[in-house]
Amino acid sequence: MARGQGAQLEASGRRFQTRRLMHALVRGDAAMVDEPVRAQSISYASGWLVGMLAVAVCAVVAIASPAGKLGDAPIVMVRDTGALYVRIGSTWHPALNLASARLVARSAVNPVAVDAEAIASAPRGPLVGIPGAPAELGRPLAAASWQVCDGGRTSLIAGEGAVGPDGGRPILATAAGEHLSTTYLLYGGKRAAVDLRDLAVVRALRLDGVTPRQVSRSFLDLLPELPAITAPPIPGLGTKGPGGFVVGQVLRVSRADAPEHHVVLSGGLQRIGDVAADVIRFTHGVDDGDLRSVAPAAIAAIPAVHDLAVSTFPDRANPPLPTEVPVCAHWRSDDGRTETVVVQGKPGQTVRSLAQEDGDGPNIDAVAIPSGRYAYVHATGTTGGMVTGPLYLVTDSGVRYGLHDAETAKYLGVEGAPLPAPWPLLARLPGGPELSVAAAEVRRDGLSP
């Protein structure tokens, strides 16, 4: 055996003997079935090796991309102060807010954090940006749903469902704070003017002694307006009509499911609802206003006409909702269909008061838009109609910002297609500045107070 090989075996045996003695001292057993001390030593060595590799990787990254350097980033933020700068050519300009910086950069990038020394040594220009533009946007709302609740103050809830069921009871309401305000009957998600001096209409709708509730103009404007509920003029009133009946006479016809009403006109019979029948009877009083019951066979040969504009009248006169019950108008648009529903109850969300709060005035007093969300919308009417109206951005603070075009939305990082929103509601929100590239690129030496 060579001397070198013998020395290696001797050293290996000595190390084994040392481990065996340590094992006997620690475990009280020299059998060496397992070696926990050796496993621990291997773990220490492995951990040290992994740590050194991590340090080496960090060193390489730091050398390749040093922190605090401007590099080719279009927007940077000073780490210590949060000040924003945007690059225009080779010059760095302080930006009023992130929205302005993105518009100037024409890119929805996030700012890169840098040290103050990095920006201090770079060429700098005057201030740019849009005063009052949003500092951040967040994520878009998914639903085209808007709700205005009236109960002492007017609250707007966006992106949520209705607060309660539509009970089917009408509401007699008038706009609060208006001197010569029209009284409306709210039913079926719409509103129709009612003249409380017209006793025939009041009695037909069973509104005797009912006091209109005061609601905000924002609440009323969200409801599409129907023609006023008033007695229609009837040509040839009182003359002989078809089938031997008198023009203007209201007939009751029994059917298998329920009785129905028809009014006699010069050219035939028009089917009408209970309210229209009572309005005509109480106003014109043909045949002393009595209902004449006839058999279906008696009118089977008379042609049906649709001359009177009463199709928008409510079918039946239900008692109005008490004034102390809070109500909400819920507007939604799905698959191009627009619907407004008046529901009972208060908003379940926490609302944020607005500086424009005016109590029973026309303004929206508070908003409930989920924090960190925004609504990207195009204006439309309460019944839909406009497919490509003006573009707006409504932030979680309740402020409405006009967008110059779809490219502006892309530069801001606004996601998805614009959702429809009723213009009468958008018009009542506090308005911010229009967002555009041209406005963001305006250079300023300072801001006037």
C-alpha cells in the first residue's frame, strides 16, 4: 500500500472515530445507526451555499440595473418625496399627477422609483399636467348599474343591484326646492305629470287627500317621462256611434279571466285600462258616467281602434306609497335594453359625502362607488338611444371627468369598453377637468390660487 493512500485511510478512520465518539456522547449509543450531527452539518453547509448564491444573484442584478437610476423610464417617482417626473425628449418635467404623466408619456406605465440625487442631476423643465386630474384610477366596474336613493339627501350608488323589490305601488312626488314644481305620479319605472287641480284625474287615480313627497330633481330625472295623465279629447263626443252606442260611452265586457273596458269612438271601440276608463267617465260623463255592461257578442262585429293616447296610463289605481318610506330609482342597461325601477329601502352601502351637498336641492349629495374602482362610461338617455355618446370617467370620489377620445382612455390605462350611463345622472355629479394629451402637455411656471 502506498504511503499517501495509507495516510488518507488513517485520516478517514480518525474522522470516523471522532464522529462515533460524538454520537456516543450525544445519543448514548455507539452503534452509529444514524448520524444526526452529520445531517446537521450538511444542512449548515447547504444553507451557507444557498445564501452565497442569493448574494451573488443580487449583486449581478444590481450591477445590471442599478436602483435609483433614471434609465429609459418615461415616468419616475422620487422615492423620498413621491414627486412625479415625466420625460419629454431628454428633459424631465415635474407632473401634477399620475394621469397627467401618463397622458404626456402616451403610455399607461407605472412610475419607476428613483433617488432624489438621480433627478437632481438630470436636465429639468417646467411643470406639466392637468390640475385636478385623478391621482390614481384602480380597476373598472363591471356592471352598467346606477341607483339614486332619496331619503333626506340624495345618494348615488354605482355598480350595485337594487336595494329591494318593486312593490308595484305608485309614488306621488314633486321636485324639492322648486317654486313652481310639477307633480308626478311615479309608476312602472317612469313618471307622468298629474294636475292635482283636475279632480277627475285625482279621483280616477285615488289621490284624494294624498300629499306629494318631496324628492330631488336628480331622482326624478333618472325616470323617463311619459305624457301627462289627463282626459283625452274625444271627437264626436255624445253622438251616435257604432253598434248603436254613444261616442264617449265606456262599456264593460265580461271575459273568462277578468272584465275589460272599452270606450266607444266614432270609428270603433278602443280597449282601455281601469284608470283611463275612470278618467273618461269622470271627465266627459256620457250616459251619466255609468258603466254599461254588455255581452262580448254585442261588440264582436265592431272594429277595434287605437285613437286615444291613453296606453301609457297605469292599468289600475293603487294607493301611493307613504311618504316616510325611502325610495331608490335603479337604472340598468343589459344587452342594449334599458330599465328603470323604483324600489323601496335605503342604500346598504356606506356613502361618501360630496362638497356640493345641498340637502333637498338638485345636486347629488353623496356617492357609494367601491374604493379603488372607476366607471368608464358613455353618456346615454334614460331610455338608452345613444350608442356612442361622450366618454366620461367617474372615479370612486364621485367626480366626473370628460375624456377627449378613446385614445385618451388607452393612455390612462382604462380597461374595457365604455358602459352606458344616463346623462341626467352624470350631469348632477361634480365635474372635473377634461382629460386630454393637449391639456396634459401645457407647461406652467406655477399654479394660480
